[in-house]
Amino acid sequence: DRAHLVLLAHHLACDAWSLAILSDELWRVYDALAAGRVPALPSSPAAFTDYVAAERAEAEGPEAAADRSWWAERLPA
């Protein structure tokens, strides 16, 4: 009646912040199921397309342009 969960992720694919969220949610689900309750997790996250749109907007903004200009002046062509 025992089960083990092994999670293996390369550090490039999963950072400490993401692992902390995953660990918290796994414990919430485990505790709820062990107590006979339905797990209550946060509502579904934003769609990946929303994330990409926000990243693109930031990359095309004036601050990113200033950063690119600063690096272009310092790095050899």
C-alpha cells in the first residue's frame, strides 16, 4: 500500500520557484485526498498565449530597445 513519486527535472527546465509551487500543490492534493476531500487548487493559470504576448510586448518596449542599444555599443560586431 505504498507509492513513491520521483520527480526528475534538469535545472534548465525547472527552477526553484517552479518546484516550490509544484511541491505546494502536490502536498495540498495529497492532504485533501488523504482526508477524503476534493483537492482545492488555484484556478487555471493564464493561457500560454497570454504569457507569450506579455513577453513579446516587454521585448518590444522602450526599455528592451535601450538594453539592446547598450549591448550593441559594447559587443564587437
